Amino acid sequence: MTRPRISARISAISESATLAVDARAKAMKAAGRPVIGFGAGEPDFPTPDYIVEAAVEASRNPRFHKYTPAGGLPELKQAIADKTLRDSGFQVDASQVLVTNGGKQAVYEAFATLLDPGDEVIVIAPYWTTYPEAIRLAGGVQVDVVTDETTGYLATVEQLEEKLTDRTKVLLFVSPSNPTGAVYTPAQVEEIGRWALDKGLWVVTDEIYEHLVYGDAVFSSIATAVPELRERVVVLNGVAKTYAMTGWRVGWLIGPSDVVKAATNLQSHATSNVANVSQAAALAAVTGDLSAVAQMREAFDRRRQTIVRMLNEIPGVLCPEPLGAFYAYPSVKALLGKELRGRRPQTSAELAELILEEAEVALVPGEAFGTPGYFRLSYALGDDDLAEGVSRVAKLLGEAR
């Protein structure tokens, strides 16, 4: 009997679509093509100097040349607890914090710790590409609540209620959202949180974009909005987006002590501690002020307004105003099936491929986020590249007939 070389569990995992698009764009640029990439959710700013200096000093400290506790440096865990109280009003003990290798490990460990095979997770679509894979690896079943541009990609309690079954265990709640930039109002956050509480659900909430909100939008943590959820809420966060530290790989998971202890046990066998130099850098980040993010947010806001205006000027494209994160999520459904450069793309994936080939602009199609017919564009890139990239897309799509 010939057995498969790769396990069914791992074979079912899809490559990260956002990273794949980014890698292809970089490969084409390396080959000499002037590709502009809107794929990766990565600030174009360098990590602030004071954070880098903290890492340099840490690399000289023999303490950090050795293993440290699997769950994170004690001083970093305390600083994360303090930062969480400062920024979202959610008071936790350092023992309720697990420092992880980036936000993705926090996502994986949250679902691995909470789910048994067959447990259902309500996921609001469009969703970030990693969530489904983490749920599937844990044996969970993803149940989608699909939103669209007509509501600004916001889900209602009524929609959530329609998907509730006796197997539902977790609600995944993300605000500000990747990929749409949607931000729920404090009243909406509380309403959804109270619904989850009434139904006896766990809530996993990803708050990594908490500081990136614009205009009149306000970030509201579901853990603070509904304090009674304390024993059934897991908060995911990290330094990547707020401090332009995507490559440093430091995230965290906050939750009830038993959940954090179980997730720490998992991490102790999977990776042990996060790199100590990165943890020292994260400590400098979360204990510092928020002036660096304020400067980045100003630039992102300017780019946000530019990209929304330019996209909505393209016939057949409809882009709601994103109020958070650094993504625009326009609908291109009206362009599908139209003739463009001798082809008739039937899906947003086919249209994205055509745009990459003909306009040398890399976009991530909505298929990656659970809603075909859309594109995600990160506006965390330079102003000139943003304007040039969208102009190329506009010129090409203007030929559609």
C-alpha cells in the first residue's frame, strides 16, 4: 500500500495569498519589471530608532543569549498587561499574557487551545487569509457570515444569529478589519459582545490594528465593552502594525489563566521562547509613547483618502471608505465578464492576474478573503507608488468593454 507523502491535514493548507502575491511582485521587480505591489500588509516605514537601539543593547546582554521562559520575558508580559490597560481599558495580570512568534502564532494557538474537532467558529467575511487555516488545523468548522460593500462590510447580530447552531463555540471578531478596513462603533461592539455572552460563546478578538483608525472612527475592545466576557474572551495583538515591526515577529495572546497556560504548554513544545532580542525590542515599543504611530497614522490617512478617491473614479469600481487598518477593499464585480485586452476575466482572481501581466500592478483578489469579486489593496506604501499604481490600474480598466 502506497501512503501519501504529505499528511492530509497539512496538504489541505493553502499558501498565504497575500504573501504569495507579494513574493511574485518582488520576483518580477528583481527581474527588472517595474511592478508596484499592493499585496503585503506591511508599513513602509522603518522601525523607530529607539526600538532598534534597544535590540542592539539586548544582543550584547548574555542573559538574552540563553533560553528564557517559553511564555515570554516576565518584564515584557507585565508591560503588555500595562499597555492593554492603557490602550483599551482591559485590566489583566501578566500571567494572562503569552508572547508569541508574531500575531499568526497567536491566532493558531488560540484556536488550537479552544477547539475540538467539529466545533464551529463564526467568521465574518471578508476575513484575513490565515484564520481559516488555523481553524481547520485545530479541527474546527468555519461558518461564514458574509458582508458586502452595501453595509460597509459590517455584520449585524441578526446575521450572526442565523449562523448559530448547537455546535457553535467561538465568534471571531475583528475591528478594525483586515482586509476591509471596517470599524464597528462602540455601540455595535457592545451589542455583538452581549449577544455572544448571552449565547455562551467564546470570543476571539484580533486587535492588532487598534491604533489605526481615522476620521470619527473609534477603536473599542469587545473585552472592555462587555466586561462579563472576561472569562470567555481571547485577545490577539502584536507590535507589527503599530510600530512597523512586521519582521521582528512578536505578537501576544491574552485570555483566562487556564487558556493561557494551555497555550503556553503548546508553545513550549512548538517553538519555546520568542527570540529574546525581538522581545527586548517589543518591550521598548510597548513601554514607549505612541508618537511614532501618530506620524504613521497621519501618512496612512492621507493615502487612504487618495486611494479611495482614485478607485471610485474608475468606472465599474466601487470602494467604500475604510475607517481603519491600511486596506481598501473595492468591488470589481461590475467589470467581470467584460472584454479587456482580448480576454474576458470571469473572476476577480483572473482579473488580478491580467492586471499584474498588463499593468504590472500586484493586487490580492477577493477569493483569498472569502468573497470573490473584490480586490484588497494595501495603502501602506509610498505616496508616489500608490498614485502611480492606481493610475496604471485605472488606465487599464478604462479599456474594459
